[in-house]
Amino acid sequence: MERKKIVQISDVHLGIINSEKLMKKIVKKINSVSPAALFITGDLFDGSDGDLDLMSSSLTDVRAEKGIFFISGNHETYLGTEIAYRVLRNKGVKVLNDEVVDVGGLKIAGISYSERGEHKNIVSAAKKLEKDFRGKPNILLCHSPRFAQDFRALGVNLQLSGHSHKGQIFPFGFISRIIFNGYDYGLFVEGDYTLYTTSGTATWGPAMRTEGASEIAVITLR
């Protein structure tokens, strides 16, 4: 997928506040870019409130040549990851649950969110997949950016993460920077390793921001 555009969305938190109307607007903007693939890096759903099938229905309108790829975030664990997986698979979304897929020679690894023993479980899952992506062009999807140095050591080329919301509301931006070891938002290039942490496509809790802006990330692969 060299020189192809990909899109990343994260932390949409579909639920009582962020509804299917918001998702339709997001899909319209995604399609305007004509991406090769769409990557959803967790927290698409906020919790168990609302009709998950209806809220995510517009995903079937996404026009992405190589498809849609999804990994779970912490909020999917609140509603039950298997429930979220079932809803999304029925819409043709490729759910990556600690696995690697090959898309035209590009290895795409997806690590599920682990609520217990977060660091140990997530890094351990990535190490088990290392043989399937190391030394080949690869993208790794992980909800949290906390494990950047671990993933760099495993030979990850491009990591896509979210989770931090860039703090969302002052003064949480400062706290977020500490929690995520400085990788809370933006593009980080360290040798052959690149991480992009998005500020999120929507908001959690109150529909407001005083830290950063919501975004749909567009990345050109080179």
C-alpha cells in the first residue's frame, strides 16, 4: 500500500451522547479522502447503552479498498468485547484480536485491550506475534500508546494508538503526558519506528474540549 492514504479514527464513544448521526458525519469525511484502509483503534463504543448495531450502521457505507480494521479499547471491555466484535463483524469489519493479517504484503497486527495486568498482557501478546511481522513492512494497532518503547524493540514500523484524548479538558493534558510517557499525542519518529497517537475523533463524557481538537487522522504510507 505504498503511497496510499489510510485513515485512523479512535475514541468515538458511540452511546447516549455520541449517536449514529455523528458516525454518519465521520463516515462522510472518511469517504472524502478515498482511503485505502480505515483503522479504528478502540473505544468505538462508549458502553452498553444504546443500540450498538444502529449506532455503527453507517460503517457499511465506508469506501476503503482494503477494508476496515478494528481493535478493542477499554470501553469495549465494559460492554463485552465479544458483543462489540459480533456487531462489527456483521458489518464486514476485520476485527483483529491479538493477530496479524497480510494485506498486499503489508502486515497488520492488532492487539486487543487488556483490562487486567495491562502492560504485561499487551506486550506479551505483541511478542507472540513478533515472528509474523518483524522484518516485513508492518503496522501495529494498539489502543494505548504507553508501550511505544516495547513495540519499537519488537521491530514495529508504524504504531497507531489513541486512548489519551490529549487530555480533552484542562488540566488533564499534563496528566496525560505523564501517564503515556510523553507519547500522549502526535507523531513520533525514532529510527525505523513511527508512532501516531491521535487525540480522538470525538469526546468522552461531556461533549466539550479545552485541550486539543477532535480529529480524523489521514496518513500517507511511504
